[in-house]
Amino acid sequence: QDEDSAFPFESLAEATQAGLHKLCVPTEYGGYGYWQPGNCTGFYQILEELAFWEANTAQLLQITSHASGIVSWHANQEQRAKFLPEIVDGALLASLGSEAHLYENGQERLESELQPTEGGYTLTARKGFASVAAGARYLTVWCAIEGDAPYASRMVFALVPTDAPGVELLDDWQMLGMRSTVSCGVKFTNVFVPDDHIIGEQGDWVNKDPRTFSLAYAANHIGSARGAFEFIVDYVKERDDLRNSEVVQVKLGHMDSELFAARTALFATAARLDRGDDPDEVEADAVRTMHLAKEVVLRIPYEGFDIVGARAAHERYPLGQMMRDARTFTLHFRDDLYAARIADISLGKGFSAKHGRGGSTPFSDDQFETAQAHAGG
């Protein structure tokens, strides 16, 4: 699948059979109720364990879980009764926020708007990095109702069937890593979106929903780092020269400690979510956790090459793909921007979970009417 950039239909079918597609559907509709108040830690434990085995499938399950969690939170009663049983029965959802296009340069701007028409809206737009789209029944499109207010305050979610007239999945996913996610671009040309497929009220994601995606991404990175670390340790155990090398032992000790720090941060922050602590304070800790997770998932596979040696570059060993996947996946949102947001706290400038530049929300700034933080994860 990695070599061919092939979507992992079989892996997702197995995950669906095991019920992993309905993690974030409320229990009263047949799901497990994760990513709801007081019930977050288990979600991150599952994502971490899935990523330990395979990062691409873990990310796809993360995306469809977040999308179903958005529908569960923001849909009205009639919409829940319509869509949640489909999800429980196996319908996967993509989440389309980014408008960064792989064959264009320049700063990204969110411009997708719904135009009113009889019975609903029409949507003409282009989205990028549409993970799950290749296997999804619905595309959860981040877009705004036409108007003059800031984009985030007009934003809703349009639930568009993947096979709706005017929807085109682009063949543009030629990437270094995370290849089997097939996170292609999607074009929408005069697509009709009925009123009952508009999820949420304008601005509710930013103003009424405290949740973010940060800890889920951190869990994925940490699980992948654990997988790389276990491979390296198992390899060293079989080689007397490596097992007895103090240099190698020191490197393994550093890796182990860094993993411990990242995992401790992950589950300490998840516990704060479950306790219902202040959302801004919790998200600040989540961003700190994300920084640690990015560092550890980038460092461990890379340093593993020095320990294993030239054989690590052979395709029969997993370190090459692990390193490519980590380098690609950690670019979802720039780490320097995360670090700068944490520095604002130290400098007394404050921090907002949903009203600042982050990996879970659109934002506006003085230079551009609308910019994007790769929301949609």
C-alpha cells in the first residue's frame, strides 16, 4: 500500500468490523461515546495503540472519528437520527478543512462559501488533504455561509455524499510519506447541499465547542514513535555488539525517557479534559504535548538508522517508512507556530484554544482576510 499509494480498504474494513469506526458516536446511538465531556482518555489510548502498529490507518480512523464526533455534537435531533445510524452501520466520514493545494504555492486562504438556493445551498470550492475521502460515504466540508462577518463566525459543516453530482476526487497524492492515506484534493462544482445536510449553526465550532484535535495527533505521533523504538530495541537484542555497546545503551535510554515524557504529557492532559478543566489551559498543555510528540516521532526513527546501520535502509525493515511517515504527518501544522503560541503564555500575552492560530480552527489576521491552520483533522 505504501509503495503504490493504495488506500487501505482491507485494514479499514477490519477496523470497522471491530467497531473502531464508531468511537466518537454517542452511546445512545450505538457508539462508544469518546471525545465527549468526561470521556476522552480512552480515545487517545486507542489511537496511540493503532499508530503503534500502523500510522496511516490510525490517522484515517482519527479523521473519521473526529468527523463523526463533530456531527454528534453539532447536528440537531433530526440530523442525528438520520446520519448517526449510518455511521454506526459502517459509513466513514472525511473531514475537509484545508484549502492548501499540492500543485500551487502561496499562503493558504479559506474561501469556500455556501451560496443560498431553493431548498439549501450550492457549493463550488476546492479542498486539499482530504484524508478518508477515497473510502468515505460523506465528506464533512468546512465552509462558511455567505456573508461579511469573519470566516470563523460564519463557518458550518456541510455533509456532502462523496458520489454527489459535482464532486470530483483528484489524483494528486504523490507524497513522501503517509502515502496510503490517499489524502487527495477534492473539487466541488455547483454541488447542491440541502438544508438538512448543514451541520451546526454559524460559528459554533469556535464559539460553542471546546474540543480540539491536538491530543489525537499527539497520540498518533507517540504511538508511531513507540513502534519505531520497539523495532530498534528488538534489533539490538539480537546483536551482541550492539546490545553491549554503551553508546547504543545511552541512545536507547534517551529514547525511552523522551517517550516517557511525551506519553506522560499526553495522558496527564487527557485526564484534565476528563475532569473538565479550563479549555484554554488544557489546550495549552495539549500544544505542549504536541511539541513533545513531534520531537520524539521525528528523532527516534532517524537515530535508529545510526544504531541499526546500513541495513535499516533496506525495504524489508520498517524504519524507512516510519521516518517518511513521521516527517510527512508532523507537517499537519508547523511546530514553530505551536512553540510561538506557548511562548505567548510565558510572555504574558495569553492563550485561547479556539480563537488563535492552531491546528483545529480557521483564523483571521491583519495581513489576509482569512488564513488556514489545516483544520479538518
